[in-house]
Amino acid sequence: MNVNRTRLDQSRAPIYEALENFRKMRVVPFDVPGHKRGRGNPELTAFLGQQCVGVDVNSMKPLDNLCHPVSVIAQAEDLAADAFGAAHAFLMVGGTTSSVQSMVLSTCKRGQEIILPRNVHKSVINALVLCGAIPVYVNPEVDQRLGISLGMRREQVAKAIAEHPNAVAVLVNNPTYYGVCSDLRAIVRMAHEAGMLCLVDEAHGTHFYFGGGLPVSAMAAGADMACVSMHKSGGSLTQSSLLLTGPGINAGYVRQVINLTQTTSGSYLLMSSLDISRRNLALRGREVFHQVADMAEYARQEVNAVGGYYAFGRELLNGDSVFDFDITKLSVHTLDIGLAGIEVYDILRDEYDIQIEFGDIGNILAYLSIGDRIQEVERLVSALAEIRRRYQRDGTGLLSQEFIDPEVVTSPQEAFYAPKRSMPLVDSVGQVCSEFVTCYPPGIPILAPGERITQEILEHVQYAKEKGCSMTGPEDPELKYINVLA
């Protein structure tokens, strides 16, 4: 498939159109799902609506099959590839976690090295557990004031490539959860000159493909594969995603890898939402995301005018580890009012009925996208001002750094499957972790399998627990015990 092909008719939505035709046919269902267009589960139908459950159907010839698309799903994928400037696009119904894992599994085999930043989403390291590839971490620079991880410095990437010439790929977070972007074009060029692929976790960058004045998208930068979380800023249903590939990638092989783990019962609710959302972005995305960017800039100015908070933006640019910044991200540093980000997050939800994306040790993130309005932004700013007035206190003793460089002892796969023992977390310093410990969101592991537990990491975990961060990954749900290598 040629990325320079004639533009397709982006007003089409083949899956949606096929489902509407199917609805009119009044087909008698002797197939799954067992609710039979909602008749068998009236409570579910009352909750979700007949319009929804009526198209919650199984694969059949008129509706194509996600595992081997030849008609309407194939057409929807062609339209998505055209809209995003990719050689091929895969509709993914297992979230961007599934997209990330399929991307890594398609390009890395057991024992092969992959260069990546350590502040990746846990789905990347999960993929290394599955395939046995060896991570070569480019530890990100940290902004000391904000405590956040930045992008990959070109010099660090070049050094990793020179020291690991047999690595098969370089993986980049672009943007990070906070909106920080690396010099993606330069990293793609360095990877390709070394005979490596460039993979991009673009979960938070759907809008890059449709917004003027936003950072470069992975496909425009020449990346080989990219994972796009359409449900985050693209407007589709939760758990729907796209996996994009460039012209040098064998799409047939990628499909085979996807089918190793993705369901054979792809949800038509999720697929149709991808189809309709792609159409919406292709037709109106540039106008809509221009409005979102303007709204975020307005919000940033208003939050900073409150005082005490710091809503950071393009002033962080340094030409390297912060090469660009996603201005739609309303990331706010909270420590100067004496509150951890997670504390502000909880107060906003519990006392102001405002649900933001996440709060961590030092920052909060309000995720602005196509469904937001200026009046909600003003409500958020007012709430933050009131929280400052009511709760501001001395911030002595607050931790700031979100990321701690790990000491990697063995590969994630070897550690995850090795003999292990459980021990009290408080006694675990010096041991090698055999499971994940992750604050979620943002989903970046504090500890991954194969990493040594240090006193600094232990104190970080305990502090995050005390502040109310949600910890995921360990076998013990209360994280009083942790699994280590036996």
C-alpha cells in the first residue's frame, strides 16, 4: 500500500454504514452474543439503550472479521491509514496496551535489544516480558523543579545506538503524559542510519495528526510504527486504538502478531466508534483541535494568574530533551501550595465534583480534548483558586521527583518467570524485584521485574502510598509484601 496514493473519501464510515444496513434487515439471531440484541438482558438494554445493544453483534460476512478483514473493516483501515498518513492502520479493540504490545512483539524477538526510555508505560515492559527482548534504557533527564521526566536527549540516543549496534529498534514516548516531546525526526534519522526501526508510543498524540501548530506526528516524522490512543483525545470509545505502520513494515506479519493476543470477537461498538471518530477528525479535526489548543492556553494563563500553581508549557523548550511541547496538555505543578498532586486530584473530585486525568506526587493533569467547553475550564480554575485559599500550607518535606533511575539486574522476562519469594516491602532493600509496582495513572512503573529495590525507591513507594496514589501490579493488593527473586 502506497502512502502517496490518491486521497480517499473521508466522509465514508464503512463499519458504521454496514451496521446501519444490518439494523434495518431485522435478522433473526441464532448466534452470539447471547443477549440477542438486548432481549435477553432487559436491565442491560435499559442501561445502555436499544441503539447500543442492537449493534453489539458478532462477526459475520456482511460485517467482516477483525482477524482477517476483507470488506468493511479493511475499508475502514484504509481510510484510517489515509487520514493518519500511514501505509497501513489496524483497528485495535484491546486498548493502546494491545497496540503497544503488538508493535514490540512485531519487531523484537527473545534476546534482541531495544533502546527505550525507562519512563515508558507499563505495557511496553509487559511486552518485553512476553517476547524476551532486552531493554537498553536511555534514562530521561528530570526537570528538578517539576520532578517530571523529560524526553530523550539526542546525545543519549546516539550513545546508546553506538554502544548497542545490534539493537533492533529505538522506542520513543511522544508525547509524554505531561506533554513533553523529544526530537522525533532526529531520533528516526539516527535509528534508520544504524539499520534500526523507530517505534513511537503516541498514545497521547492523536491530535498531532490533525492540529496546526502542534508537534510533529510519528508518521510525518518517518517512524516505522506508532500506537495512537484514539479514545484519549480522538473521541472514540474507551479501549479503542489504532496501530499505524510505515511503508517498510510487513503489514501481513503484523496482523499475525496482533492475532496472537487480540480477541477473535472484536467489538463492533469499539470498531464503529473508531470508524466514526476517524471520519470526524478527518473532516473537522484541524478546526476542533485549534479550539482545544486555544482553550488550553487560556486555561494555562488563568491557572498561573491564581498564584501558587505552575501550569507549564512551551517555556520549557530547550531544543533537545524538551524539543517540543503539546500545548493541549494542562499540566499543573502543585507543590508550591504545599499539596501533592494526588491530594489536589482527590479534593477536586471529592469536594468540587471535578474529575481530572491524574494527580501524582507533584503535578496534576487536566486532559482537554474535543468534548471540553470553556465554562468547564473556568470551573476548574475557580476550584483550584479556592483549593489554594482553603488548603495552602507549608510544603516542607514534600517529595517532588516522579522518576528514579533504576538499577537493572536482569531482563524483565527472566525476572518475571524466575523462582521468587514474597517478603515484607519494608525489608526488601537490596533485593531484585520480580513484579511491577506502578502508580496508575500515569502507568509508568516505579519498579519493573529485574530491577533492584533501593532505599530511595522504597521511600518513594511508601510516600506515594501515604499520599493516596493508586498502586497497581504487585501480587499483594495492599503492597505490604513484594515478590523478589529467590
